[in-house]
Amino acid sequence: MRYFLLSIIFTFYIFAQAPDAVIKVEKNVDTRATIAIVSSLSTPDKFRKIVNKLFKADLSVSGHFAVENNTTSKNYNTLPVALNTNSEYTVVYKFNRTDTNGASLDIKLYQGKPKKRILVKNYTVSKLEKAPFLIHKAVSDINAAAKYQPIDWINRYVVLARYIGAKKTEIMLADYTFTYKKVIMSGGFNMFPKWADKNQRELYYSDYSGDKIKLYKLNIYTGQKRLITTSTGMLICSDVSKDGSKLLLTMAPDTQPDIYLYSGGSAKRLTKFSGIDVSGKFADNEQNIIFVSNRLGTPNIFKMPIIGGSVSKIVHHGSNNDSVDTYNSQVVYSSKESRKSFNIYLTDSSGSQTRPLTSGGINQYPRFSGDGNIVMYIKRLPSGNSIGFINLSAQRSEVFKLGINRIQSIDW
């Protein structure tokens, strides 16, 4: 039963290709500040292409900048008067590998005419493979220097589990573009990683390798792990409270899965339906939970008070709504509309303000960023499967092809 439920409710497979950005413009570019990218002549050609691509993608998905199509190369110490760009902003960068096989990035940001320098910074990492995070941090600082709404989500890790064989998985970290990827746990049957804190130092995961399923908390920097609880049938941490003291778990000790609130070392059962209740999420300042249930025949999105009470359906369309996430009173979910069409919708916890975020194709497994401004989702395309990001306030999106296949679950 537990593997059947896992396969129909939680498990999805993504057959993917190498990272590559595709920009979809959904907002009038005249409302955004123009910015030009100038690379240093000393930046090696083998790095320039990918660094330019990451700068363009980051600046674009921020929703605040319209990036000039053409990039140029000049000496990093070029005087501002020699930067013959007509953009409101110009960023000049120098990127190199360090002697210790790390990476270094220097940037200068200019604004206006005549060009006035408003930001100078240097960034380093000890390992070359983590270089994408240098560009992400630089762009978040450029965004702050231009006095726009913060885009700190761009610096966060994505954590995922993927299948590598029969009852074998590995847990990986990636940057949001999936240019950086690193396996942090391999061997065994470990699934459903979920960040335990906003600083992304620890995560929860479920170990399905034994007779009893075990929920662990892992420090990704020290490698230390701590057993939280065990169960039979099913055990998944689907959400963590803001202060980290409470967890929403899906457990099935009596065959059928229900939502449990775990706090202070014990679990309290919240739902008591004879069918399937899974994927609990905190909502409305943690006063309510949003979850997936088949209590009306097919998977749909429901709400109930965390202290107990009546259950109400909040989604009234689609034949299969089996993936959901929340940010306070906002709810994002995937809805099956035909055999080859799944779209992402945004609503509130009452279900009264609903609008589509995607149109056409197969779009599934949405996740909010930590600030609620961005929705990450999986997009299946004829050319390969990708990970997409929707900026809700700027109404812009970015899509990156995945270099990872058979993904089991994902968190941000």
C-alpha cells in the first residue's frame, strides 16, 4: 500500500537535459530599467559564455531589469566614459579561476548619463563548481544597489531526491538554475527532503530502507543526523513552521495516510478520513492547514483549522489537483485539465481569488520561494523537461532545462 500511494501521490520522473535558459517575456519592457553587461577582456572565453548567460537569466527573472541583447568585452579598468552603452545601468565584470581551483568575480555597476559608479564588489568561492552562486549574489547586490525589492531567493539551494536504481536514491543540492549540482547523500532509500530552517543549514528526509520508516534531521554542513520519529506505512515531512518547532507529517500507521502535527516529541493526528489525506501545508499564519485529499473521489485541495473543525474544498475545477504549496494565505497548486495538460494556479486559502500562472503543456509540483514572490515548478516540454520560475509581482518567468533525471521530490 505505501509504495502504491507513493507512486500515485508523490512520485514523478523527470528525464532531463543539460542546463539552458529560455526567457519568456510577459511584461512590457518599458517598465523595467535597461542594463548592459560588459565582460572583462581577461575573463577566459571558456567561462564568458556561461557567466553572461547566468547574468542575463538572473537579471531578467528579477523582474526589474531589461537586459541588452548584446554583450561586449573591455578592459576591467575601463573608464566610465569609454562605456558606450545607452542603458540606464551597466555592469562590468571580471571572472577567473583562482590558483586554489576556486573562483573570483569582480563587478562594477554604473548608473545614468554620465555614468556614475554606484557599486564595486569582489566575490570568491573555494570551489569552482560553486561559481554560479557568485553571479547570483552579485545580481542580488546589483538589485539592492538599484533600490529594488530584494531577490534573496536567487541565492538559495534547491534540494531534491532522485532515483538511481531499484529502491535506491540520492539527495542532491543545486542552485536554482541547476548549473551547480552536488550529491550530499547516496546509497539507501532516502526520499522527500524538506528544508528544516530558513537558513538552509538542516533538512528533514525519510529513510524507507528498513521495516520501519525513519524521519531524520540532517545538518548539511557537518553531516550529523538525528532521528526524529518512526512509522509504518508512510512517513513524510511536508511542511515546517516558521520557527521550526512544528512539523506537518503524512503518516499511515493504519494503512490509510493522514496529516499529523508533530511538536515537542509527539505527533497529533489532524485528519481522520478513511481515504487519502496527504501533503499538509501551514496556512493563514499557521492557523489552518491546506492538504490534498481524495475524499470527493479524485485528488483535490482542502482546508481545515489546525485545532480541528470542518473541512472545506477550496479548488472547484480540474480532474486531478494533487500538488500544493502555501505561503501564508496564498496557495499554489497544479491542476489536470486534460490528458496532456497540467497548469499551475494561484489562489488564496478561501479559494475565492484564483488565476492561472501557466497555460498549456504539463506544469506540475509548484513551490513558493521563502518570501512568497516566486513560484518554482516542473515544466515538461517536447524538447525535454525543465524547471520554471514565475515572478508573481513582475509577471515574468524563466525556464531552465534539467540535467537530472528521475526526480522523486523537490524543495526550495
